[in-house]
Amino acid sequence: MTFWGQVAVQFLSVWTQPLYYAAAALALWMYVRRVKLERSFYGVKLHDPWRRWLAAQAAGIPAGLAATVLLIGLQIPLDLDALTYAWAAALLLALWRIRFFCFAYGGGLVGLLSLLARLVPGEAVPAGVRGFWYSFTHLQIPSLMATVAVLHLAEALLVRVHGARDPMPAAVIGRRGKAVGGFLLQQFWVVPLVVWVEGTGFGGAAPPYLFPWAGPGLLLAPMPAVLGYAGLAVRHSPGRRAGRTAAALLGYSTALLALSLAAMELPFLTWLPVLFAPLAHEWMIDRELREESEGAPRFVQQGRGVQVLAVVPRTPAEEMGIRSGDTILAANGRAVDSPEALYEALREHPAYVRLEVRDDRGETKLCSRSRFAGEPHLLGIIPSPGPDDVGFARRPAVQGVAWIQALRRLLSGRARTGSRRVGGDA
């Protein structure tokens, strides 16, 4: 069997590992919790958790293939001890703030501690911990940070093609204390990987070593990785927000990979990727929050008409072709300027509806259909919040939903829901 044939066999063997299914079950649980949150907001299920979960797992396969080819092609050896410490560090950091559950922080912390420990003379270390100290100070930190960079490259690809799918409409308090509309973006992917680890060699024969850091004794091993994305779109559309985040992740991961590869060849440069990983990640998050907080929000009632924030799937509004960002100018010949006025206009004609709609390009269209008993009273339209809809915007904080609190911390240490600001200004 050829070398890449063996890589393919190892890649397929990821699905034989219990860890993969444990990670997939965790991702499904998060999607189910998301549906419960949607029901608490709108009384209906906006998205099917099973469909979202299956789509996310399918998206993780090509991303895992791309990451595997890069890891194998660059012959980056993964230090399993360093990876274990990075996992533990990320979990500990998550107890403080959930958004720190990321290898950029866990790997950066482990690398920093390992480099600081190397400054301590061996004779000054107590005999009881000298064995641990020796192993901890000999962790292959550059290869760990290179793996972190490749995982972020895979995340950039996933965010670009899948990050904006099925966004959840929400209302937050703007910088002027008024309610504005936005979308919460959240995805979880289980990514299958094949990595190099220290072993007896591939198939009894060592692979060709093309790089100075790829020493003898490497072994191919399958490994699942869990990647997640959470974002808030207020100024931009969900697709635009995900695209800009993906571009930032691409630049970040490329720079981190370059620094890590340089440190693998020149160990004295190890401080660079170790410090760059968490600090640049923080800067990237802060920049994203500033982008969403500056300028006018995209979804807010302007006075004339009723702006559509979202449309519930499989409802009359979706059948009529109404989309997010449209504005309902009139219903059944009656001008409307609030959700209450739209409801009254629809109630006057319970058997038929005719809407005058302006899309986000300024073009006007007419939508009409018959109405039937049991249909939503607003046809499945979720309107953008008005400036006085503070009660709706405060619902996550009042209910104490843990998912919202976790997303708040994931987005920014300063982010708040309820009557406080989100991301400082958004």
C-alpha cells in the first residue's frame, strides 16, 4: 500500500475511536440546547438540531482532510504530552471564562510555563518533582503551536463555508440604550485528523524527511479534534460577519504557523509563537467586537414599515418569499409602522393577506396568499426590535440561560446581555 493509502486508512480509523463519538455527542447536545433557547424566545423551533449536527459533522470531514495533508506534508511531529497539558490548561481556563477554551490560550499558557521552567537550574528543583520538571521542560512547544495554527486554519475554512448557517435572531441593547436586532452565530465541528507522533516509523520504514525538524521515529496516528465558533452579527449580516472572521482567522493562523515553523528550526524563537498565539487571538476578538459596535446597526426599526429580522422556516412568510432585511410597508392596503399595527392589519382580513414589501436593495414587491386557520398571527415574521423593546432584549439575562452566559464570555470578557452593553457598544 502506498504512503498516502496508509494515511487514508488512518484517517478512516478515526471513526473507530470512542473519543470521536463522545465529541460528536457533545456537539449534538449543544445544538439541542440551542433549540431550547430558540423555543424560550419565540415559542417555535427555528432550526432542526439533528440537521444542523449532521451538516456540521459533514463539513468537518473536508476540513480535517485539508489539515491532515498540511500536517503530514510539513511533517510536524505532535508531542502528545504537550497536547495533554494544553487540553488541561484550556479546561482550567474555561472555568474562569468559557471563551478561553481554545488551544490558542491553553497551548500558549503551557508553552509559557515550560519556557519559564527552563530558566530554573536543575539542582534547584526538589528531588521529588525533578522527573516531572525534566519532562515538562522538554516539551516540544514549537510543534504544539504549529498544530494549533493548522487547527485554526481548518477553523477559518469551516467558518467561511459553514459559520453563518442557521443563525439565531436575537435582540441586544445598543450603545444608546435602545434595543437593536442581531444574530448569534454558533457552530461545533468534530474534525478527523491524522498526525505524526513519536514511534517506530511508518509501516516499518521511515517516511522521507524533507524538513530539519522531522527526525527519525515518527508514526502516523488518528485523532479527532473539536472546533467551535461563536459570533455576534449586529452591524453586518451573518454571512458578512462569518466571512470577515474567517479572513482574520486565516491571517492569524498563517502568521502563527510561520512563527512556529521558524521556532522548530531555531528553538530560541519559541517565545514568539507562544506569546503571539494568545495575544493576537485576543486582539482579533477585540477587533471583531469593535467592527460590530461601530456604525449604525443593521436591524432596527426605522419608523416607516416593519423591518424583518428573521423568518420562521416553513411558515406563510417563507412561502411568500419574505427575507431577513425586508421591510413590510403595508398589509392589506393599510400602512404599518409597528408589529402591533401589522397584527391589526392582518386580523382585519383573516382569509387573505396582501403585503407591500421593500427589500434591502430598495426594490418594492407585492406578496399575497390565502390564510388558513392555525397559522402564525404574524405569518412567521420575526420583526426587528423597536427602540423600546427592552423587555425582549433583556430576556436572556432575566432567564439566566447558561448558554447565553457562555456565549457572552466567549465573545468578550466585557460582553453583557440584558440591560448592559454587548461588546462594549454593540
